[in-house]
Amino acid sequence: MGKKSHPRRALHVGGFSRVKKAISSLLFACEEDDIEEPVAFTSANSHEETKEDDGVGKASKNDEIETMQEDMFGLDELLFSSTKRAESHKEKKDAMARVKKAEVEQKRFRTAQREALVLVQTVIDILVKHAFDNIARFTTQQRDAIEKLWTSIREQMTCRESKANQLQKN
């Protein structure tokens, strides 16, 4: 009779493949991401500046309304059309600010996602190494799976090291 493996000792590799898929689905980082990364984390100041700009815009709008009420020569139509243009310009400016804020948030998310995936990959590497160091505690099938995982991780580490060495030479 063959041995049945205990459910608690079964090696779960599904999480490993999900992490691998998540890493593979990341967008490629470019030089622009490297340059803008520090800026993305300090964008809280730009949010405060936007609030201050809104207050200035409201004050000037109120001044324009008061000026329109005091018009005795029938030039309301002329002023009204310039106010519409000013409002349209302000709306466009606000829309551009919202788009820029969304781009910054998206870049912040991508950066956090990359960092999390690197951390997860590191944890997986450490856990597989620990399992390999304690391989006698596992069944034969589990040992085979652990050995295959550890071999794969060693190959990946070797590949990363060679790429890092190539980058240092350049």
C-alpha cells in the first residue's frame, strides 16, 4: 500500500504560480518610472496646492459677480461671455489636474505592486530553501516537488546574479 500524504504537509505551489503570473503581468518599468518614482511619493504637497488654488478661484469669481451687478451701461453680456470663458478655462484646468492626479496614483500603485511582488518572491525563495533544508520531514512526492522548486529558484538566482554583474560592468 502506498503512503497517503498528510493534508497539512502538502506543498502548496498554487500561490507560487499566482505570484509568478502577477509579476509577468506587470508593465515594464522604464527610465521615466525611475525618474518619477520619488515624485510620486511626495505628491501630497501637490494635492494641498490644488486646494489653495480652488480658494483663489472662488474669490475672483465672487469679485466678477459683484462687478456684473454694478454694470449700469448694459455691458452685462460682454462680461458674461468672458466669465463663461474663464469658467471653461477653470474647468479644463481642473480636469487636467484630476488626470495628473490619477496618473500619479496609478504610478504609485504600480510601484507598490512591484515592491510587494519582490517581497513575496523573496519570501517564497526563503520558504522553499527552508523546506529544502528540512527535506527529511516530507514525503517522497513532496521531496521531489521541493527539489524541483529549489532547483528552479537556484537557477533564477544565478540568472539574476549574472544580470546584475552585467549591469555593473556597463
